Amino acid sequence: MLKLTVSITARALISSAILAGALPAAAQTVPAPAAAARSWTVLDANTGQMLASHEAGMRIIPASLTKVMTAYLVFEAVRDKRLQWDQMVNVSLNAYRVDKSSSKMFIDPKVPVSIKDLTYGLIIQSGNDAAVQLAEAVAGSEETFAAMMNKKAQELGMKGSHFMNASGLPHPEHYSTAEDLSVLALRLIRDFPEDYKIYSIKEFTYNNIKQGNRNLLLYSDSTVDGMKTGYVNGSGYNLIASAKRGGNQRIITVVTGTTSPRVRADESLKLLGWAYSNFESVKVASNGQQLATPTVWKSDQDSFKAGFGADRYETLLKGAGSKIKTEIVLQEKLAAPIAKGTKVGTVKVSFDGKPLADLPLVALEDVKEGGFFARIWDSLRMRFA
């Protein structure tokens, strides 16, 4: 194997790739904050790393945080063209008659409503009627939709969740965890970045009724652009919050079981501040970044460009990026043809001298076979190389 040591610039722009790895030991030395919540999590969205948590796996009543899963399935249906944003649907009595004391967007059985308006009503107004109507639009019935929710939860790795409805209204078998909800929030932001922007809208008017977003952080912190509040009797006040600061680093927090809307906002802001004060997402790999020009056999060219085929980040203590080092290990006797994206080696990433990750080194261009005589000559040479 051929080896080459390279120092990678740690501070670079963040793109859409979200990959998880082991949190370096240096990042585990910061004391976890205290928060007045039954359970909570702090997640670095760029790396998928859990920075701190308390009772993250404890079963909770998610209340309207459920609607993040409902929105995910709606976004998926629109993406897959099973629904269209301008599609009009008739309002069912099931949706219209949903718990009268709960939050609603006030849809009317006599007036068809668009999927887009229902989605805005779901996310901004937290309408339980919107949730039921969207569930029926996607799956035909809320019961079938709940089965889809549970299937999607398994696919996303949400091991401690079970859904019985699209709205989050109380049911003994309807539950989740702070950890699962952070995973769900991360996936929605990653998988549907354009649709996620709806979560930053502060108010929405439907049926001549204007309602404001219940996420208080949208009004007090310009870096917060989502995500969802929740409350029912017995759940306490819950909030998934998401912020992007410095133009690049996104942190997601989940707090559950707080005593008031103000407390859930304040505790979320405290956790966000702690994360941004102590950690940074360091880019250790940039998609298309050239790292080496390996020699190639059986080709008319002598070498080719090799580097990273995807972005990769690691969560580190602030200012620790200079301790990231990489070593390139090339595969021996690389021979054409080599397709762009083919793995041709490994980039061993270390932090402060300790192994951190092994990343694939890939061809950044197609390498074509040489002519007949070039191939024969190189075949002979390779036997003695």
C-alpha cells in the first residue's frame, strides 16, 4: 500500500451530506448543561452526533410533536407525486369533528381545501383537523396512515416510538422519546430542505382566521427556523427547536415535559447556546476535493485525480480543528478502466493522534483503457513492479 499524509483544512462551508461518526474523546470533556425538562437532547445536525442528553430514551407523550412525522409522510407523498400541493380535497367529517377543544385550522366540510393549505395549517397552526385530513389524503384513513407512520419510524431507526394517530391526541399506545424525535427532525430537515422552510413561517390565515406559530423562539432568535411545539394534558410542554448559526452549523434540541410555553422556549435556547459555545462541525472531507494523483496502469494517461466523493463532518470542541490529520492509503497497481467514483484507496482520519474515521478515496474522473500495445506492455511491467 502507498501512504501519503495530508493536512485537511478544517473550516469550510457545509453542504447537505449528514454522516455520523464516533464523537472524539476531546468533545466529551464539556460538562452537560442542566435543563428544566423531563427529557431532552442536543444534536449536531451536520454530523448526526448527540452532544448531550437527559433521559433521551424515556417514553413520553409527544402530543403535537407527532405532526413532524405526519409532515414527513406528506412531503414524501408530494415528492413521489402521490399528492400535489395544489390538489383540492373534500373535508371529511372525521377531520371536521376532531376534538373540539384541541388546536385547529378550522377547515369546513362545505369548502374543499388544498394540500398546501392543509400542510401550512398542520405546521404553523398545529391543526389537528389538518392532520386528520392529510392522513386521509395520503392513506385513505387515519388508521392506515398510522400504520405508515410506524413503518417509517422503523425505517428511520426510531426504536422507542409508536403512533396511533396523525395529530398526537392522547392514546395509551401513542408514544415516543426525545432521542427518536431528534432523529425524526434531523431526517425531515435533511430529506426535505425546501419543505422544511414552512416551519419558519410565523403566522398563517385560513378561513379568515389568523393564527400564529406557537414556537416562541421564532420571534426572539433570528437563527431559529423551526420546528414544532406540543402540549396535551399529561405531556407537559414540548418543543423541537432547530437553529443555524454562523451560516453553517445547525443544532437541533428536543425538550419535553416542561411547565409552560415560556419555559420550553427558554430551556431550548439555553441548550442551543451551550452547544454553539462549546462545539463546532469541522469539515474533514469536501465532495470533489482532490487529494492525490495515483499512478495508473493500462491507460494512455500516467495518473488520474483522486479525492473525496462526499462531504464529511466531525463534531469537535471549538478551536480543535487543527488537530485533524489524514493519511492516504492507495490501493496497489491501479489499472484502467476506472470509473469516476470507484474506490481507489482509503483516507485515514485521526484526531490528536487517535483514529477517528476511515473514508473512501475515490476516482474523481473516468480513466479509460489504453490501446492494445499499451495494455500488453503494462501487463508485463506490472509483474515486476
